[in-house]
Amino acid sequence: MERLTSSAPVPPHLRGGIMALGNFDGFHAGHQAVVGRAIACARAEGRPAIVATFDPHPMRLFRPDTPAFRLTTLDQRQALFARAGADAMLVFAFTRELAALDPAAFVRLLGEEMGVAGVVTGEDFTFGKDRGGTVATLRDLGMSAEAVPPVLDGEGVISSSRIRAALKAGDCVTATRLLTRPFAIEGMVQHGDKLGRTIGYPTANIDLGPYLRPAYGIYAVRGLLPDGRVLDGAANLGIRPSFDPPKELLEPYFFDFAESLYDQRIVVQLIHYLRAEAKYDSLDALTAQIAKDCDDARQILAGTPHVA
């Protein structure tokens, strides 16, 4: 799986490809339908399959003060696209210059400069200056283009906005169903104040970075280590109101695990929301609640199969 950028030439062996065009943050069931169709078309025609995405997200350019909202990082998207069967991911650097291209110039970029033979996208995809281009525009300008209809469930169109709303409400079950996998935060384990170690619950501290902030609270989680091991645990996601100063972190504690994870990049899946954060007047009260949280998390995870 190769990663390409819009600032570098597309290698000869990837020219003439079919491109899934969108942002695909989250890579939920609707996005999977678009990418799956692009890959199927590419395979049927003996062409490379390329998935495009944009970085930064267009919202970050036009509304830079928007709170963090990402559901995936570029690395996560690349892994998901590869698992789906794509040959390459192309990252468009979303700049004001790119946003200002008129639709015809954007289609020339795709066809002449990148060698794209055809595009598959969602029905609501727009592009170019003032978002003036549509799938019909692509066809009118000579680009082979197919629009995939939205994927629906009993509540409507599956979308990233629905997933974000579910996570902000602590509804991991809905988020997992729409994503087809648990929402996962990937990050480097950093040194903290080691307070968890003093009460018997050492945690792996991870900065939340650009990710959407789910509901603050305690979660049943699974950790995926670089060596492939999967660990069950409980985590605090939030600002730790029992400790000063407040610091926003994801702090998973993994059951029956005593190895150091410092400076390792791990993935933490949010499986189930247990409760909101709370402030405790004593370490004894906090420790007792953590013990209960861990018991609750063990029970939930015992009945929840692992999904990568």
C-alpha cells in the first residue's frame, strides 16, 4: 500500500487508476461502499485502485477554530484502505489554492497530471471553487465518474456526523455499529505523574491530539500493541477531576499486564462507556471506584468479541 501526495508526480505504475474520491474520515459503512465500488471497478478493468483523502480537512482550513473532530488519522486511514484492498492512498494537501480551483482545473489535475482514468464518489460529493463541481460536472468535463448512493440504516444516512454525535453522547455501541469497528485512538505512550502506579493501577498515558473528544468518563477498552497483542482494560478519558492540575488525557489501565509501554505507539479502542468522570475526596474512595470500574469493564469485555 503506497501513500502518494498531491505535490509529487503519480508513479507510472499507478497512473490510469480508478480513484475513490472523498475525505473518508472515519471510513464508516458509507465510505466503505464508495471505496469498495472503486476497487471493484479497478479490478474489473485491470487498473490500480487509489483512495484519495484531504489533509487538513477542509473544515480546518475554512473554520480553523473548530474543536478537534477527527475520527481517524492519516495512518489509520491508510491501514483501513489497505485492508479494503486499495493499492494506494493519495493525500491532497487541502490549501486555499486547491480550494480556489474551478471544476475544470480540478478535473485537469485529476486526468492530465495524475493520470486518473475514472472516479467513484458519493452522491453528495462537491469540489472546486465554492463547491461548484458535482458528479455530473465530472462527467460533463470528460471524466468517467460513478456516484454511490448513501448507505442507510433504520435511522437514516450513515454519516461521520452521526458517529461524532454518538461518541459525544458516550454511545459506543452506535458508533461501533456505524463504523463497523470500535472508535480507536492511536498515540504514543508518554510519561505522566505516575499517580496511578501509587494506587495499584498504572496507566498508559496518551495525548488525544486531533481526535474528536468523546464524552469524558470511564470506558471499557481494548488495547492493541505493536507486537499484535490485544489487552482488555478500563480507561479514564478526560481531565481527571480528582487530581491537580487538570490535564486532558486518555489513560488506559490494562488488566493483568505489568510491562512498560513507554514510547510505544498503541491503539486504544473505546468499547463501552461506563460512567462520567467524578471527583473523589480521598484516594481510598477513588481506589474503590476504580476497582468497581475494572470489574464492570471485565464483565462487558468478556461478552464482547474483539474487532480489529
